[in-house]
Amino acid sequence: MTRVVGVHGAFQELWGPNEVAARWLPAIRDGLWHAGIELDADDFAVAFYGDLFRHDPEAEPTDAEFATLARDSGLADIAGQVHGVGGLEAISKAIGAEMLNRLLDQAGRYIADPGTRAMVRSRVERTVTPDTRVIVAHSLGSIVAYETLCAHPEWSVTDLITIGSPLGADRVVFQHLDPTPLDGLGAWPGPVIAWTNVAAIGDVACSTPKLAERFGPRVSDFAVDNGHRAHDPEPYLNAAATGHAVAAGLAR
């Protein structure tokens, strides 16, 4: 009986579903501790898709392929607007070439490649059951969860909790969402009754920390302080704001 489904973010290709669940479940339980609620292991599952981004060593992407992903996903245009000519090179120097390539490979490929998008979303579809009421989604996973919920209004999921979410990033993410936003407002995620968004101070992924600005006033936005681990999932999951949101969904 999977009542809560977690959807992880990018850079999990070297892990597996059991390893990610082993990190997420204690943190979710610590969040629920604030609400005086317990969660059995059988009530939680991770929709794991990290392996889809683990490369065959015989078929590593080329620099040209990374450049194409940057162009098709819109990341190259954003880099140019922010940093001018050579914007991607400037970002590469700031975060490292390997990290930039991983970002382009995962976030860029999800946005630009319909086949990858479909495969990633299918992992959520396979994990959600008729018993699932709450989806907790981190970072890139919040895009995946949002789009999958939009495609399945028949599901019994009542609560979406997004943590460290880039969904409001205008030109990089928001304009590329499926379904396409209308008149500057994103579609409501299918069957969801309550959407809680938690953004940490200093989390650069949350360029628009208040998602109500993009998806309407039904979104409840909360700010937390994750210290030096601003974007990590565990401090988000064990935060009181997240715990109370999960508890509210389980009580519905």
C-alpha cells in the first residue's frame, strides 16, 4: 500500500531505488515527527529514474551533443542573456565542466527530448497506486511529478509537495512545461487538492521561490532554512513545513 511516493531530482544516476529510498524515508519520517505522525515503510516508495541517465561507456555524449541539448532546451539562450557571449563557458568555469555536462544531460535532455520525458514519467506512472495520496518531489523530480499529474486527472493523489523546485524558472522550465502555460499561468496538476511548495533560502534552483506566482493562489508557499545544504533533499524532507504537508495529505 503505497500512500506516499517520492520523486527524486537530478544526479541520482549512480544510485538505485533502494539506496534513494533508504535516504528519503528517514528524512520524511523526521518531517512527520513534527506532526506526531508515523509512516510505515510499506506506505512509501520512490519513483526512481536515475538509471535512465547512466551512460553506456561505449556511447558517451559528445561535446556537440551537449551543445545541441543546451540549444534545444533553451539553456544556451539563458546563459547568453545572463553572461553574454560565451555564457555556457562562464557557467562551466563557475560550476565545472563535468557538472555543466551533467546538468545539460539530465535537465536539458528531459526538457528537449520527448522520448526521455516519456520514459522518466513512466517511472512515476508505474509507482503510483490507487492508494497513493501524496507525492513529494524534489528539484527536477518536481517537473516530472507535475507533468505526470497533469496527464492523469483520474488518479487518487490529493497532495503534491514540491521541494527545491525549479518549476517557476521562466525561460528555462516554465515555458517548456507540458501542458503549456496559458497567459502566464501554469495548469493545475490534475487531481491535486492541495499543493505545498517549500523553497530554501539560498537554493539557486528556486529562482521563483513562490510558485503561486506561476500556478495561482491555490499553491501554498513556505520558506525554510537548509543551512549550507540549501538544495539537498534531506533537509527539505525533515523540515516541519514538509512534514505537516505530508501529514495533512495522509489525513485526507
